[in-house]
Amino acid sequence: MRDLARLRLPSARLAYLSACDTLRTSTDLADEAVHIVSAFQMAGFPHVVGSLWHVVDAIGAEVARSVYEALHTGGGALDVGRTAQALHSTVRALRDTYPATPSLWACQVHAGP
């Protein structure tokens, strides 16, 4: 994570981290609030999507598909300024589908403006 955080990527816009536990802090950085999501932000990504715990594969794929569909503006472009709203809408839909199982949808987070 330190190497990632040292990068400077001024053109970066969105990092979508599909792996599980991307907000977990490593033991060697336990006294700091550094995890993979924050390392991507320090490297220059203003919008980062990550997860607090294990993501069920089918749900993770559904979230990613829905978020990217919401961000797609046509011609291959993404409006990353809508990332928080896209994730919020996606998670709300999952919450409506699985109201008794928040472990399926509550782990998805957006870091950024």
C-alpha cells in the first residue's frame, strides 16, 4: 500500500476495487488510517469504490455492472462525478431485494467527493 500511496496519477478519475476487504488496514500500518482505498486516493484517484468485508461474487458483479451502467454516458465515456449516487442507487436496490440480509449489500462504500 505504501508504494501505491506514493504514486502520483493526476489524470486518474475512478478506481473500482472489486476485491473483498479493501478498507481493511494492514497490521504494519495499524496506527494509520491507510488501506487500499485511501492509498488509491492518495495516489490521485478522487473516486474509489471498495468494500468493508467479503463480497458474494454474484452480488459484487451485480453492483459493478449497475454502477458502471449508471456512469456510462455513451461512446465509452464515464461520468465519474456521479459515482456516489450510482453506488447509492445500486445499494438501495439491493437493500430492497434483500432487506433481511444487509451483509450482502451494506459493505459497499464510496470514498471521494
